Amino acid sequence: MTFEQTISSNKSLQRVPTGTPPEEVKSIIDSDGGVIVQGLFSKQVDRLNRELDPLLANWNEGVKGNQLMEEFSGRRTKRMTQLVARSKVFREEILDDATMLSYIDTMMLDTADSYWMNAAQIIELQPEEKAQLLHRDLENYPVFRRYGPAGPEVMCNCLVALSEYTEEMGATRIIPGSNKWPDFEDHGSPEQTIAAEMEKGDALVFSGKTLHGGGANRSRKPRRGMALAFAPGWLVPEEAYPFVIPMEIVRMMSPRAQQLTGFRSFHNATMGGGSLWQIDYLELADQLGLSESMAPNA
């Protein structure tokens, strides 16, 4: 561990109010790796929870898969996806929220004209869940580790507190400044982390280059969060939304929400790239009978 890394790990996370200009938010993320946006979804959080409570009450803890994924995902953690289909509040008020996306734009639009919602999930740590392995979200695409801080932003995240989000309850732990470490094979240590404690409705917006992980839940209450991850349009998302969102719901979504979930083609004209995710080289939205094709960055 270098002296620079020791200093960076002792920093606290900066907090800004909702509506802070995107360029200010981006400056903090570039410096620290992440920032807490206070009250980003404070108007929606209680109604969202009411929709999800009945589903989560009977949801299984842990995931099925190889041993590494089972360990990484948390054996005492509930993870629920398909939020677009399962929550009206999510698809109508959160998915294409203009303020949130203005912050995501600053990280995603440097290398792509548009981007995917890579994954949207509820993550509810149950009491006695242990701390998660520290990781960078870009490791979904491990080839990008070799480029370190100079590489493109291939993942970013908006993590929303849906319950009390205290250190004792397992608040997400983060190493500020780890987005600038020269060696992305270095995963730091738990001693370098700080807890991203938040109020309900606050959001931690952070780079995919930043080391983080769920904390240990030492309380008697579940800690609930919602993670919205985004990736450039030229990468394949984690969730195959076109196969799980009914078309009757898609037709009620905004053009941008349709694009985020894979119901519109990807056009990289600004960067001199081609168009992707088409049918017979035609705009996917036209083939699906949706509204007229969306212009880049619409």
C-alpha cells in the first residue's frame, strides 16, 4: 500500500443536495470515486417500498451459481431484479429520472452516444450477513482492469438507500480515491474502507473504477438498498430486459426508458462507430412498433 493510497482511504465521502449541477458532481467523482446525493429519491422511497415489501417478504436469501458467485452475492442477502416489471414507481419515476441520468451522463457519454441500464436490483442484507469482497464494478468486463484509471468508464452505479443505511446495518463500504490507483489488480483492504451512511432516499453515485463492497450487518434489522448500474451501449448488459418486460409495459415507457432497457437500437455516430442491436440493419424500435426512432442522446 502506497502513502498516496493510505491518505486516500482516510477521506470522507462528500455530500451534495439533489440538483447540484452535473459538472460539480462529476468533479467530485473524478477526485474521490463517488459522491452521496442527498434526497435524490426521497419522494419515491416509501411508495417503492410498499410495492416491493410483499415480494421481498418471501424472497429467498442467496443466489444459485458457482461458489464464488454465491459467496460474492451474500448467503444472507436477498437480491431481486426485474424492477421495471415489478414496480410502477420504479419504471415511471426512477428509471429515467432526469436528475439521476444527468449525473450518469457525465460518466457514460464520453465514449458512447447512449448507454444501457446494466442491472437494477434490490439488495437487502439480512442480520448476520458478513462483509462483501471488495471489488470494482468494471470487473464485470475484466479486460478493462489492465487500463487502470486511464481506461474508459465501462460501469457506473447509483446506489439508493431504501431503509436506514448505517454502518452497523451494513452500509456499503468504499475506498475513496481508489478510482485513481495505478494498479487495478490491487483490491485494497477492509481497513481502508469507510461506510457510506445515508438517509432513506439518498444515493451514492460512483465510478465503476472505485473499490467498494457491502458491509457486515451487525444489527437486528435488514438493510435495503437499490443498485442501478449503467454501461455504455457497446457493452452487453447483465440483465436481458427484452425477455422479461412485457410489451404492454414497454409501450407505456418513455423513449429513453425503452433505450435503457434494450428496446431501441444503439447508434454511436459521435464516435464514428456503427449502429448496433438492430434487425436487418433497421432500428429495433421501428420493428417493435414503438414510437418514431429516438435521436442520439434523446
